[in-house]
Amino acid sequence: MSIEEIKTHIFQNFEHVNIVEANGDLFFMYDNNDKFPFATIVTSDNEYDSTSNLNREGFFRLNVGLDGETFNSMFGGLTSEKGLEAYLNLGIDFTKEDTILPHPTYGAMYWVCVVNPSKETFESVKEYLALSYNKVAKKQ
């Protein structure tokens, strides 16, 4: 999947979506909410997050916020610490492509990520995008 294909899917399937772009990264927001995205696409490493090694040509990471129940059904067997970067010391290879993983920084807040998702993997991610979008939309 390309970034453009992911953007197209989001705009064709969800209403009232705004994109905030910062430093080449995309933050998908519901309506006029400018603080809490339901999904992001990160296109490069930065001072806060370099675990996915996104500075490689053509690499990006799609991030999606879930609810606790869904996240725990996927990763509940992983022991994590509390707080930011809770999943960093578990031996997970966050550079691995096309695999849905807990987010390296925001996993404890029930975010998942996938580096360079294939069309097949994106089929699973569509369900998570809808869940995240609906969660944020209900708060408005």
C-alpha cells in the first residue's frame, strides 16, 4: 500500500476527516479536533521516535489508536511496563515490515502500528481504522 492509497481509503470511508501535516507526517483528525488523531502516518525518524528506522527510502509507519479490549485481545500476552515506550524492551523488531505491532511509544495507550503495510495486511487495519475513527467521533 502507498500513503496515497491509505489516504484515499480514509477519505472515501470516513466523513469529516481533516489531515494535519507536520514535518512530512500526517495526522488524521475527526472534524475540527486538532489534538487527538485517530490515525497517523509517520514518514521519518525524529528525536522522539526512531525505533522503526523510517529514514530508509520508501518507508513509513501507519499508526492507529484502538480501545483496550481490542488491543489486549491482540497483545495481552505481552508483558509491558507502564507508560510511554512500554513495549521497547520486549525484543520486538519495530523495523519489521507488514506486521501489526504494538506502537513502540504509545502501545500502553492502545496504539498499534505497521511499517509499510501490504494490501492484505491493510484489510485487517481497515477494521482498526473504523474502530479508532468511531471512538474519536463519539467524543465530539
